[in-house]
Amino acid sequence: MDRYQFLVALAGLIFTLGLLGVVIRRNLLVVMMCLEIMLNAVVLSFVTTAVRTQSIPGVAMTFFIYVAASCEVALAMAIMVILVRRRHSLDVGTFQDLKG
Amino acid sequence: MSGIFIAFFSALAVVFAIMVITMRQPMRAALSLVAHMVCLAALYACLGAHVVAVFQVLIYVGAVMVFMVYTIMLLDDRDMSYQWVFSRLALPAVVVAGLVAAALWVLIGRLPVTAPAIATAAGDSFTFSSFSVAFMQHYWFHFELATVLLLIGIIAAWAAVKEGSNG
Amino acid sequence: MLNPTTVLALFVLPLAFALILPVMTERGSVLPRIVTMVGMLGVLALSVTIFVGYDGSTDPQLLAVNVPWIASLGVNFHLGVDGMNIYLMLLTSLLFPVVLACTWKTAHADKKLYLGLLLIMETSLLGTFLSQNLMLFFVFWEAVLIPMFILILTFGGENRRKAAMTFFMYTMVGSILLLAAVILLGVESLHQTGSWNFEFSTLYHLHLSTTVQMFVFVAVVLACLIKCPVFPFHSWLPLAYYEAPAAGTALMAGAMSKMGAFGLLKLAIPLCPQVSVAFAPTIILLAVISILYGAVLALRQQDFKKLIAYSSLSHMGYIVLGIFCLQQSSIHGSLFQILSHGVAVAGLFLMLDLLEQRLGASYKQLNALSIYAPRLAVTLMLFILASVALPLTSGFTSEFLILFGGFQHGLQLFNTGNGLLVLVCVILACSGMVLGAGYMLRFARAILYGKANEEIGMKDMNLRETIAFVPLLAIVVIIGIWPYPVMIKAQNAVEQLTALAAGTQQVQALPQTTTTLPIGGADGH
Amino acid sequence: MNHLMLIPLLPLVGFLINGLIGSRLPRWLVSVIACGLPAAAFALTIGAFTLLRTTGTPIAETLFTWVGAADIKVDVALYFDQVSAVMCLVVTGVGTLIHIYSAGYMSHDKSFARYFAYLNLFLFFMLTLVLGKNLIMLFAGWEGVGLASYLLIGFWFEDREKTNAGLKAFVVNRVGDTGFVLAAFLIFYFTKTLDFQGINGYFAATQPSLLIMNTIGILLLFGACGKSAQIPLHVWLPDAMAGPTPVSALIHAATMVTAGVYLLSRMSGVFLHAPLAMDVVAWGGALTAFVGATMGITQYNIKKVLAYSTMSQIGYMFMACGLGAFDAGMFHLYTHALFKACLFLGAGAIIHALHGEEDMRKMGGLWRKIPLTFGTFLFASLALSGVPPFAGFFSKDEILWNAWSAPNGSPAIWAIGWIAAGMTAFYMTRAIIMTFFGESNVPEKVEAGIHEAPFSMASVLVILAALSLVGGFIGTRFTGFLSPVLGHPVAEGAAAGGMEHILMGASVAIAACGILLGCFLYLGKRTLVEKIRDAVGPIYRLVSNGYYFDAFYYKVVVRCVDWVSESVLAKVTETTFNFVAIELPSGGINMVSRLFSSLQTGNVQAYVLYVLLGLALILWWGVAHA
């Protein structure tokens, strides 16, 4: 169980924690944050393997991940603003339109 | 030496992640998220990937989290989601997440430990100077594209919010 | 006139007319009905010529159309007239024009969908009865369901949706097992003859192990007992017969329920003789239960359609009893009963429809019909007598032969010491005739006799209806008085069947050449 | 000699003409056709009869094969031997007379043609029954006759009462026919033929086993009881009086009810080797005779009295057959047909005169108003009571003598027959006195309308009365004529001769005292009758309700089957089958589909959880296997 294996396992743990957060929390904002946690976990595993194999593109990729993540957050916040403006509540439970 | 740092910072990261989930107020969750990200940056540093650590702190914590904090300030009203922090599915979700984490831990644990192709000693290739030279040589075009992506992202966010207002 | 082209024409004619129909204008013109009637009468003419021309010993090649359809799988479009399906061919081709003639004035009759459905049903029914290839038989066995389903769904009574769905699903479940059996037989023919072959003649020659025979037998018997409702599988009967439009009920009771009996004759006994001989007592028990069950239920039915539906359940019990007594006389009896019951029950249902056309829903409370419409009353009485199995009607000939064969079979079994079941069953079936008289005459008392209140102005049967019923009554009387000439036609087919069941000697069907036969061309066989 | 086929065919032609176009023909033409064709048939029968007497060989004629397969061969064939000659003569002769009578009787009925069509149909089926060469022809006639009696009993179908009576008659006959059919199948299993000659020949040579012979005998008896209204299946006969009176005369007196006796004598080959069956037939007949007589005494409806008397007389015929004296049975059948038809037609004339009144208590003192009817009625009732010069005496005495002297006869059975003869005399005298003598309690407006029967009816009455007077004298030649077919060892012997005369005297004595008792009670002291009736109380109620047979059948058999059909089958099994076959699967599928749709709650987080669950399962599967 060297450091790299440990770190990838850690990334897995953090990823599940983020996923758990998404499922459990009722507040939309916190759900977004947990989403960011999941993203970081992915970046962590990315970086560990990139460092282990000394690959430049690997690390370069993390840069692009950050770019994508920031766009994602920007849009997410915009959408959140619209949602809140329409339903006046941040509770995830109110958005049930997909009822089968 | 760095093993202790890694263990310490990863434990810290896990704690902060759990705090993000359990904090009632979104602001506290946001701050624990920031702390979580700083720990990750520290981990990257321990690994020698200084560039990534800087990116992490600079872009993620600086830009994204700050933006998140603004949104929290704007939208934070004490509604239903404030009293009932966790949804009804909390218990089963925790159990399932525990299962998944354990499964991952076991599976990753079983991965065959292969000696790294090249000695870890040469880990300095990711310092600023060497990495940025290599990065710009190969990925200058992608760098420019990234900026275009950011631009589109901003316009989209602005349009979305604008369109919503007169909706 | 006996050549393959007539058989092919017999099959293709209704289909062709069904395809002409959509082209015609529907706005209330009589043309579509006339065209359909012409088509049906054409089919009737063809089948009568074949029926008259056919005597027991005509060479089966003469009346066979064999065109490879899916050659690699041995599925040939092989239609052929033989002793077994000659009665059914006549029955089907006779029922359709009669049904159309009786429902000529009803609201449905000028709808092209209604007429098209009838024609397609006629084609698929003829296809089922005439097919000499197992896969073709199965295709038509299923194809018949669709037009009947649509007919009930669009033209039925108030909860026709439930009735159509139950009818369709119930029969579908049965035929899924049948499909499994068909495929198993195909595989079996592959092992034993080296190539996929669904021709009946080759399948009859296969030496099937008892387990295969067992599976095929159970599948076929289940599908057939559902189709011609026999006791445990009859829940769809009252629902479907009550909700279907008059034409639908008459055809379902008259022709479609006979497919079940035909399936038993064509598939169950020849393909798995040993197992069918072993299982015969249990099926006979089921048949007799359904005879008594249907009869007793019919005793206290207030609604006429339900009464006749349960009586048809009872009569189908006689047919299955006759088939599984595996005696020459009883199988002849079942073939006669198929023809006589088909005619009688179709007549009765069409009669009820005539009353419904005249009186609307209040026909349920009608009595003293003899005063309002004496001719209608006499014809109804004749059909009632046919189903009560009175001598000089076809009912008596068939039921006498069935019970006769059954009794001899029962006594033989009793003497050779294997069981009293069949004998007791046949004696109970004889008592079924008493119950039959009971409920049919109660039906007659309810509808024909009683006090006449004046204000029902009801027209008697007009010319069209009388002409429509004459052929039905003719069959009832002819088979009642002089069945022998009709009996010779099915003689050698019945002999082959009983010989097979007795397992004395393998059936020597003409070695069916699997080479393709040029269709048409009388000389080319 | 192929005109044998014409005998049954002529009435059939009559039926077809009257049935199809009868309503459009004028009344006289309808009655001419209806009476002419049976008369022609009667003429043909006489021709065949004379031919038979001269040549002595039965005439057989095969028309066509009805059904032919490997294991059964039945052909439509007619056979005219001594027994069927007698029956044919009775059927066509009495039948024609009754047709002529009913032309007058039914003259003002609105469906005149339909009546005659049914009557001719009846004759056709009766003649097929009588002339049939094999059991199937006999059975065809048998059921056809049942159908004709159903149609004729329920002729006035407006009245639900009458249609019920018709329905009851047909169903009870059908019950008997089941026994008959089973007997036919059992016979075929051994003799491999359904032909009478073949059957009698086979059983004369070899008898399978006593048990088989007795079961065949009993089954045939059961069938005969159904048709001839003997004890277990006699309930339909009194109700059958709902039909027009000539119908009762033809069907329920002269011809149809005697079909059972014809069957027994036809099947004498079987019965002679079935001792138990013979005893059952004999004692059954004696029992019916006795019970019928008792019931006759308690009836007030004149036709019901005659119906019960028919039942008891046929009991006598069965007794004769049971004792092996088939020819005596046939002889009594022949004489009974004559005087019973005359009695019924007389009753018809009375009812016709009183415009439909059938209850004897509303009659009385008619002998002055309708003397001819009274005369013929008196003649026929004397014949029935067995008063010497009349036909009844000879045939009944023959039977009583056989009851005493036959191998399985015994003084006990003779005593029952003897007492029943006495009771017959008593109830006939009672009937005559209540209708013709005493003070007339006929309502005034009806009283005025009483008129003698028209010529057509009166002439038939006179002929029949004359025949019932003369008919007895051909006794010995009659049994001689039948001997080739039904011959049996007559216990000749001097002592027997003397004994025969003593018994003859005894039967005359009992008849006389029956008549005297009747006159004494009903002419003199009507009040005494009331007193006796009250004293006898419960027994009287038992007998007048027909020993509760009818109530028993209706309550136990019919109601129980209806209850089973209505509540058990319709409600319980049908619903369970519907439930199991239709509701259960469809309900099950609906429930499962509802279960899956409940997963789509719209809560996005739930969906993510399901994803997570799936992931966990896969991972753990990986852990387990990798």
C-alpha cells in the first residue's frame, strides 16, 4: 500500500463522500459544493497517477479540468439563481417535476 | 517525512469533506470546503506537483469558492432546507455510500503494486520552470481554447440569468 | 374440377376480395357488402364442388398446393384437402355468407372494416383447416385471433374491451406453449431426418421419445382445450360470446371453437399416439365435466346469449369426449358433432341477433314469439331440436355415435381391467342429454311460448333471412336422416387415425415428396 | 312389397303439408288431408296384415344404410311381423278415428292446421317406432313420439301451465330414454348388432351372464317406464292432460304409452333369460296397477281419473309381460286402446258440451241431455271394469289367469291384480254417477248450452263403443296369431282348466261388487262418502297428492339442480375460475407495474441513490469475483 495507492483510495473515499453529500443534503448550494468535492477527488486521483508516471499531459489535463470546472460552477450558479427566483426556496425536494 | 504530511493532510481533507456534508449553514459548509481544497493543494505539493497545487489554490479556491460564497450570500434564505438538513434517504444513502467506499478501498487495495517506471527521485520535473516550459511548448493552443471556453461560459451564465429575469 | 387450383382459389379468394374493399367508397353504398357477399358465395361454391367431388379415396395429391415458403426451414405453403378437414372446410365456407346475410341490415354491415375483417377471418380459418404444414398451421392458428379481436373491440357490446382482451390473452397463452411444441418438433425432425421439415407427413413418421411426446401432447392439448373451451379453461367464453357482435359470436362458436377440436385431431393424436392413449381417460373426464358443468349452468341462465354460450361449452365437451375415445364410430361422431354443433349454435346466435335487430335490447324479455313471428319461431325450434339431439336431426347422429363409441371403449377398458372411469364418464354424458333437453326447452318455453302483449309489432322473417337459414337447416336434416354418404368422405382419414392410435401399424401416408410441386397445372403432380 | 315404407311416410306427408302451408288452406281441406292420409295408411296396414296372415312370413324392407363404420353398421329398415302388425293396426286404426273426432272437436280452434300437423307428426314417429327393424329406428320413433307429445301437450302455449306440463313430459321421457340408450349400447357390446332378430337370436343361443342380462332388462324396463308412465317415472301423465282431449286419447291412452309394452315384447328374447328383471317388471306392473287405481279413486278431474286408470291398466300389461305372457299383454293393449280411447273421447264430448268444464263436481244429471255420449261412455267403462261380455273382461282375465299360473306368478300378485280390478270398477262407476246421475250442479248459463256431440264425434264414439263390445271375442285367435313371435308354454291341463274358471268367476265377482259399492255410495249416500273421507284423512291426502312423487321430484331433484346451478356453479365456481384465470394474472401484472412506477418519485436525489446502489452492487460483485 504505497503512497500512490493510498492517495487513489483516498480519492475514491472523497468521491463517495461527495456523492453522499449530493444525495443527503437538501440545500441546493451544499449539493453544489459536494459536487465540487467529487470533482476534486477526481483531480486528486488524476494528479497521483500523473505524478507516478511522470506524464506532462496528465498534469496539463488538470489545468483544463479546472477551466471546465469554473465554467460549470458559473453556469450552475446562474441556473440556481433562476430556480430560486421561480420557486423561492433552495430545498431540493420542491423540484419534483420529473414525477413518473 | 513526506509520508506523515500526506497522511496528515489526507485525514484533514476527509474531515473537512465530512464537515461540508454535515454543516447546517451553507456558509460554514463553504468555508470547510475551502479548507478541504487547501488540504488537497497541500497533498499535491507533497507529491511534488507544485503547479497543480498553485492552480488549485489560485483558480479553485480563489475564483470558484469566492463566487460560491457570493451566491450563498445572495440567495441564502432560511427555508425548509434549513430545518431539515438531511433528506429522508439519509440513512440508506450513508449505508450505500459506506458500501461503495469500502468496495473501492478493497479493490484499489488489491491493485498490483508495480514499481514506478522511473525513479521518484526525479520528481522535480513538475516544478514551475520545467513544467511551464513543457506545457507551453505542447499545449499553447489548448490554453487559448480554454480562454475561449471561459468567455462562452460567462456569456452563457449572464444570458441565463438575464433571460430568467423577464421570464 | 378437383385440382390444386380450386384449393388455392378457395384460399386466395376471400383475401383478394378483402384487398379490393378499401378501394371502394363507403358512404352508405351497398356495394362493399355486395362485393363481400359475392366473394363469400364464390368460396362457398368452390368448397361445395370440392365437398361433393371428394370421396374417401381421392388421391390427396390431387387436392394439394405445395409451394416452399421458407425452404431452408422446411416451411412449405402446403394446403391440402383430406378426410379430416373436409367437413370444416364446408362449415367455414357456409357460415360466412350466412352470417353476412343475417347481419345485412345491421349498422356494422356497411362498414368496410367489418367486411374486411370477416374476409380475412375466413381466409385464415380456411388456412388453418387446410394447412398440411405444421408451421403454416400455427401461423394461421394465430392469424385467426387478430380479426376476431378487432371485431370484438370495435363492434362489441358495452364492456367489449375487457372481453376482447381476455379472449385474446387467454388464447395467446395457450398458443405460446403450442409454439414451443412446434419448434421442438422442428428440432426433432432435424435430428431424425437431417433437415428442418414441418410437413405433417414427415412429422407423423418421426419416432418421438415419450418425454418429447409428453411435452408436445401437453402443449397441444392445453392450447386446444383453451380454444374449444373445455371445463377448466372456459372463463373467457361467457364474456367473449356475450360481448362480441352477432357475427363475431356466431363465427366464434361456429367455426373458431372447432379449431380446438381440429387441433386435437390433427396434432395431438397422430403426433403422440402412445401418450394420447395413456392420457385419454383424464381428458375424457375433463370433457364430461364440461358437458355437465355447461349444461347445469345453462339451466338457470336468464340471458339467452349466455345460455347458448354455456350450451356450446357442453356440446364441445361431447366433441372432445368423442375424439379421445379413439374409436372409429366416436371420431365419426365428433366430426359430425363439429359440423352439426357449428351449424346449430351459429343458427341460434344469428336467430337471437334477428330478434335483437327487431326489438333492440328488449328482446331479452320477449316471449310468445310463435304468435308474432311463426316462421322465425319454427326455425328457432328446429335449431333447438338439433342441439337437443333429437332423432332425424344431426345432433342425434353425432351424439349417438359419440356415446356409442365411448360406451364400447369404456366397456372394453372395464373388461380388460383398467378402470371404470371412462365407462362412468360416458354414462354421465348420457345423462347430459337429459340436462340438454332441460335447458334447451326452458329456453324455448321462455322465448317461444307465453302470453302475447299486443303492442310489439314485429315483422316475421323476410326472404333474405329465410334463404340464409335454409342451408343450415338442410345440413341439420341431411346429416340427421342420411349421414352415410357424408360419412364415407371421412372414412379413410378416420381409419388412419384410429389405426395410429391403436398403434397397430404405422400410418402409410403417401410418401410426401419434399420436392416443390408446381402449383396449378392439374397434370403436374 | 315396398309399400311398407309408405305407411309411416303418409302421415309425414300430412305433417309437411299441414305444417308448411296448412294455415293458408281452408279448414275442410286441412282436415281432409289430416284424416285421409292416416286412413290410407290404415288401409295399407290392413293390406300388409292380410298378406302377413296368408303368407305368415314377416315383411322386411331395408331403405338405406344410416351409418356405417368399421365397428358399427346401422341401416334404416322396416320390419312388419305379427307384433308390429297388431301395433300398426291399433295405431293407424284408432289414430284415424281420433283424427276424425278431433276434426269436430277442434273445429273452432284458431291454430287448426298446426294441431293436425303435430297429430300427423305423432303418427309418423309412432309408426317408425312400431315398424323399426333395429333399436335405432325404434329409438328414433321413441324420441320423436316424445317430441310430438311435448308439442301437443303444450299446444295451447299461451297458458304457462300447459307448457310446463309439456316440458315435464319431455324431460321425464328423456330420463327414461337414457336408460334405453344405455341398454342398447350394452346389448350391442355382446350381440354386435342392433337388429331385433339378431339380438333375440344371439340371446336365445348364448347368455353372457345373469348379471348382464338382468342389467339390460332393468335398463330396458327403466326406458319403458319413462315412456309408459310406470311407477318411478309416471309423474308426467296426469299433467299431460293439459293437452287437448283427443291428444290425451291418442297419445296418453291408445298408442304412445303402450310403446313401453311393445318394447318389452320386442325384447322378449332378452327378458326370457333375465329372471330378476322379469320379476321386477311383474311386480312393478302390479304395484303401478294398484297405486294407479287408488289414485284414480281420489281424483275429481274426469281426465285425471282416466289418466290414472290408463296408468294402472298399463301396469296390468307390464305385469303380463313380467310373467312371460307377452301375448296376453299385447291382447290387453289392443282391447285397452279401444275402450280407453272411447272413454277419453267420451270425456272430450262431455267437456265439449260443458264448454271446457273438467271438474266432475260441477257436472251431474247429464244422462238425459247427452244420451249418446252417456251410452258409449257406459259401454267403454263396463269394458274397462271387466264386465263379461265386453273386451276388457277377456284381456284382463287372461292376465289375471297368467298371474296365477305363470312360472314366476303367485297368488300374491294375482291378489293385487284382483283388488286393483275391483277398484277400477269402483272408480269408473264413481265417475259415471258423478257426471251423468245425481242432481245436476252445472251452472245455469252452461246448462243451457249443453248439446249432444256433433256427428263426426258421435260416430267415432259409437264405432269405438261397438269395438270395445266386440273386440274381446277374438281372444284365442289373437294370441294364436302372435304365437310365432311371442309364443310361450301355456300351462294347459285339466285341473288348470277348472282353476281358470274359478278365477274368471272371482274377477267377475270383484267387478260386480265394485260397481255395486260405487252405486251404493254415490247414488245413495253422498254424505257417507264425506264421512269416510274425513275418517281416512291423512291416507286420503297422501293418495290424492299422488303419493307425493311429484312434490318429491320437483322439490328434491329439480330444485336441487337449480340450486346447484344458480348458487354453487354460477356464483362460486364461475367466479373462482374467472378470478383465477382472468383477475389474478391481470391483477398481478398491474400490481407489479405499480410497484416499478413507484420508483419514479421525481426526487432526483433518489435516482442518484439508485445509481449509487447499482454501483455498490457491481463493485461488490467485482470484489467477490475478482
